[in-house]
Amino acid sequence: MAAMAARNAILSVMPSLSRSQRRWLFILVAIVVIGYASFAGYIWHAMKQPPEVFGRVMSHMPGPVVFLLFPFETLWTHARAGYLRIGDPAPDFTLMKQDKSGTVELAALTAHQPVVLVFGSYT
């Protein structure tokens, strides 16, 4: 469907081109559209990987090209949204104590009392 729209746009904008030139122009536009979609899919796939993998992929990108050519923030928001919904229990995790004397596990805390997790600053 998108290919037909691109073809019709090319035909309406450049009626003075010969049939052969229009065909090559259509092929060129199709290649650009397919390349854009493939690259966007590659970036989307990389965003869904662990941060180390995504960082490695982005380290090979030339400057701000990805940020200028793609709706990067929207893709990032959807790719990293996660699967938790309101009311779901928090996933279990283990953290090092501040004095580094041991670890604290969320499941061990929630077994005895409710736990409130605060992410942010107190100031």
C-alpha cells in the first residue's frame, strides 16, 4: 500500500519523465523506504536488548543521525516500557546495603511487612 502511494506521488510530481526513468525512480524510492524501515527495525530490536548491547550498537552510530532520522524518544519509550501494570507485585531483586555489610532482598522484606519503594531525591 505504501509502495503504491509512493509510486502515485512520483507519477504525479514528475509527468515529464520517460517510462524507464519513472521505473528507476520508483525502484530507488522503494529501496530508500525499505532501507529506512529495516534500519528503524534494527534500532528497535537493539532498544529491546540489555543496556550493554544497546550501548554497543549505539556506539557505532554516526553522531546524531539516529536521533534526527527516527522518532527516537517515542521508540525508546515503547521499547523499554516493560510489562508491569498497576497492582502487579514488584519483581524481586537484591541490593547491597549502604555499609556493604551484606545484601537485602525484596522478597525477604515483603514476607514480614509491606514495603514502599521510593526512587528519587528527598530534597
